[in-house]
Amino acid sequence: MLKRMLKCLLVALAVLAMVPVVLVGSIVGEALVNRSRYARAQIRHMEQLERHYASPGFTPVREQDFTAFDLERALERGVKLNEMQFLATHNSYKLPISPVANFFSNNVLLRMGLTYRDEFLYGFETLTQQLDRGIRSIELDVMRQRGSFRCGHMAIVDMNSSIPDLALGLREIKMWSDANPGHLPITILIENKTNMPIGGPYMSVDDLLDLDKLLLQAFGETLLTPGELLGGFESFAALREGDAWPPLREVMGRVLALYHFNGATTWDYIALDPSLRSQAMFPVLSNSAVRYEEVDAASFILCNHPVDLAEVIPALVERNMIIRTRLDMYLRHPPERFHAGVNSGAQLLSTDYPPRDGIGQNDYTAWLEGEFTVKLR
């Protein structure tokens, strides 16, 4: 009897030991299949867009449809870029995580303190659909794999993406920009991600230089670089002191690339040329990482928690910084957070719940006043 019980116990332990192996193997296998599937889907999507823009029935969007103010009058009055508020999307490329990977996230990553329950279940429409609905600020998580830039949330575990190939994703944005001339400026917040699900090195400064080249190649003169925006100012500190962010009319039809703060690489990226006249991306600093008012390169600041930073954000806005905050976070969207974010004056208001069709079952949508996506601060 004892031998039989011991044998059963050993079999049970062996089975339990195999569960993580089978689970990880399933996730890796699924990731490989999905990589090919989403790559093919992206190519088909680009082909459809080319036909769409070339069709006789194509009509550009009307920016006035998305603004909670008279856009022509604002352009005439010389309203500046930092005097606007734009509804932004967080992880704008993302598609919902698979059930198998979500199980792994909830039962492994959650216990390691790396996620919240069901944190990765949200997803978005395509970048084109978001732009067509008035979203003018997007976020892309980028990693380098096998020499190319990939766009996904977490390597292997959560890579379901509408733009797995970053180069094609940037081309999608450029196609939209070309098809809708004179659009409100688009900001692309690029976050540096590792190519391992846990740990692993971030993209290096050399990788960021290659990313700069890719951005310049993808957008050409459409890309508004830090050096062009600075004009005759010697630094962003001088530009801020002079209250000299460009008038909105001067940046219509342009795209700005922002480099999300990364403790491992941001300072080295700035050090490549402290004047920022050589870089393609605007370094975004973190409100908690530095005395940003003492940094000449400071222009965009991350302040992701508007309730906790209810006094900090307005003070930074008064110092002529452009602030990115988050109106909600994954599946959590308390009203006090939304109102704190909008009322703070932060210019880039990121959400996981933009206006959309068919994704998610939640009745919350992060409209700005009057169901618009752009308003005056």
C-alpha cells in the first residue's frame, strides 16, 4: 500500500513538473505561429490600404470633426503646439493576448509581481483606424530581433501586434499622412523593449541610431526633428524660457517621434549630441528620474499618474513642458484618474479606451469634452 502511494506521489510530482515545461513550450510554439500569421496579416493590410487610398471614392478626414474648438480660428490666432490636448492611445499596435499566454501571465508573471491580473487582454484597432477616428498621438513598443525592429508588448508572451514589422508600421502612418495633408501633428512615442520576456538587454545606443535612420527614411521631410523645432534657440531650456513652442499652423501635417524615458539609454542618446540637433527623436524624460528643469534637453516629460501628480503636472505645464499622462491603466479606469489627467493640463492624454468598434466589451470611452479627441488646454 505504501509503495503504491509513493508511486502515485512520484507520478503526480512528475506531472506537476511537466506543467511549466508544457505551458512554456505552448507559448513559444504559439508565438512562432503568430509571428508568421501577423506578419502576413500586416502585408495584406498594407496592400488593402494602397488600394483604398488609390480608389476614386477615397476622401480625406476633416480635422475639424475631431476638435472641440474652431480649428481655423485657432490657427489664425496662433495657438501653439503646447496649448493643445490630444487623446493618445497606449500601446497603440496591441491586439489582445491569447488565452494560453494570459494563463501564463496570471499564474506566473502575476506571482512574480510583473503584471496585474488580465493586464494584457486589451487591444486596439489598426493605426489607420485610430488616425481616422482622430487619434493624433500613438505609442509603439520596439525591440530588435534578428536585425529588424519588431513592435510588440512583451517578447514571446505578448507579441500579438497589428504592426509586427516596425518599418511597415511607420510606412502605414506615412501613407495616412500623405493621404490626409494638413492633418494635426502626430506624435509617436517609442518605448525601448528587451527581446526577452523577463530581463535581457534593452536596445543599445547603436540600435537607436539605426532607429533614427529608419524614422528619417520612413518620413523624410514629414518628420519634425528636434533640431528643426529648435530653430535659432540653442537649447530646449532656452525655447521653454522664451515660450516659443511653434504655432500649430507651422506643424500641421508633421510627425514627431518621441523616445520614451529609459534609464539604460536615454542619457547616452542625449549625449550623442546634447544640442539634439543630430537626433531624430525627442528624448522624453521621467518626472521621477531627474531634476528636469535643470536639463537643457528637457521638452517632453512623462507624468503617468495624474492623481498622485495633481500639483506637479500643472507646474510643469506652466514651465512650458509638454506632458504625457495616462487617463486609465489597462482594465482600470476610475473617473477620478480621468478627470485628474484632463484637468492637469497635460497635453498627451493616453488611454486604453479610445473611440473604436468591436474590441472590448466595456462601455467606458475616454472621449474629451463633447466626444472629441482634441481640445484646447
